Amino acid sequence: MPTDLPQERAIRKPGSLELDPSGGEGVAIDETRKLIASNKVEGTTVYDGAGDEIGTVHNFMVDKVSGQVAYVVLSFGGFLGVGESYHPLPWRALRYDRQLGGYVVDVDRTRLESAPRYGADEDPFVDDEYGAKVDAYYRTAPTS
Amino acid sequence: MPTDLPQERAIRKPGSLELDPSGGEGVAIDETRKLIASNKVEGTTVYDGAGDEIGTVHNFMVDKVSGQVAYVVLSFGGFLGVGESYHPLPWRALRYDRQLGGYVVDVDRTRLESAPRYGADEDPFVDDEYGAKVDAYYRTAPTS
């Protein structure tokens, strides 16, 4: 199930980027911060339009030349990485909500579920055309 | 010494983002790729204007709202993390060189050496004003 992740909720403080409350260097706990370190984006909570948690950020895909995040790759869970799937979304499909302390995706779950995705052992961005495929899906796909 | 890192050169293929040639999932080896994953930026080689390696990328500091990389934090070495120091530079102070497969910094080494820096146990970006301090340094500092 790509939704409802009670285990993750339990180990993550709502509205927090804190990945490991037990400590560790440089953990991001202050949601007023404007910047996030590239090595700290993983685990940032992602919400749907209703404010319900639907997953977390796996990583950002950054344009090497412009420095602009082009895609946010969402993880919809899978316990201990088993069955985890990664869903890339165009950056413009998300907005950062300071109060929630995470990203909000205004896309139907149904539409997300049939969107381009890949497994933990795949790296489709090796092909520069993959991004265009993702763009096309979110631009034109019907909500089915 | 912030320069000359023969050990790093030895374990990193020149012009490559390959961090661990012995393997691992999703290692970025193709320099024609337009995008880089946020969890793979660490270790990207940084060159001076003459094309000499001066360090590596430690991380990117990304604006959570705009998705634009605001600062690139460089690491000037230190063996096994001992004595490692991190040097944040405004994104605009670097440019990606496809042929070199890394970032080029057109800033004097002397100027870099007296620039804002921090240690592995520090996280100055907790203070949102820290970025402005970095900006100011690279805008106004004399080459001394």
C-alpha cells in the first residue's frame, strides 16, 4: 500500500525533518530554516492536498548546470526497503508547506499510483529522456 | 593543506563522479547526464580556474521553497575526516564543466582560504543569516 505509514509516523515527529531523534550530527530540526542540505532531504515528509502524509522524499534530482531541482523522487514506503518504489515528480508539482514542514503534492493518489515509478535497484535517470517522460505524464495524464 | 589530494585522486577516476568504483547501487558514472541525485553530489570534484583539483563537494544547500541550490559546500580534504573543513560558496561562484565532470571555482585559493568555513561538527546554516555572510564575503572580499 502506498498510503498510510504508521511505522514511519511513529519514528518521525509530525511536521519535522528530524530523521533520527536519537541524535546524530547536524540533524535538521528547525523548520524555520530556509535551506536544506542535499544529504538531509531524504525522509522529508510528503503530504497530499488534504494534509495527509502519503510518503517521504527519497531524493532530489538536481540540474548540474543550473542548480535547480528538476524532480523530487518520492518514496511510498515498503518496510526496510522491501518493496519500496520511487516516484519522480516534476519540482513544480510540489510546494513546500512551512507549517507542515514538508512538501504537499496536489495530485490524486490514483494518478500517482499509475505514474512512472521505479524500484530501488533501478536508475532510470541514466537516460536523459526519462525526465521528459515524467513531465509528460504529469502534464497530460487524466486523473483516470 | 587545502590543495593537492593525491589519495583522493587515486581512488577517484579523473572527470568522473564515480565515488566507489568497487560498486554500489546507482553510482553516477555517465558524465553526459544532466541531473545529479541529491544523495550523490558528495565527492564531485571541484577544480580551480586552471583546471587543478582543489577539493570536492561536501553538499548542496538547497532553498526548500524554490528548489534552487543556494550554496555549494566544498570540502578541502583532511584525511578520514580529521581536520576536514567545509567552505560554502554561493552557487553563482561555480560553474559545471562537462568535460572535467566537475565544478570550476574561479576564486583565488588565497581568497578561498580566508573565506567563511566551518568544521565537521558545526552547522552554521542553522542561522539563516549565515548565507548572507557568505554572499557578502564573495561579493566584496579583496583578493588579499
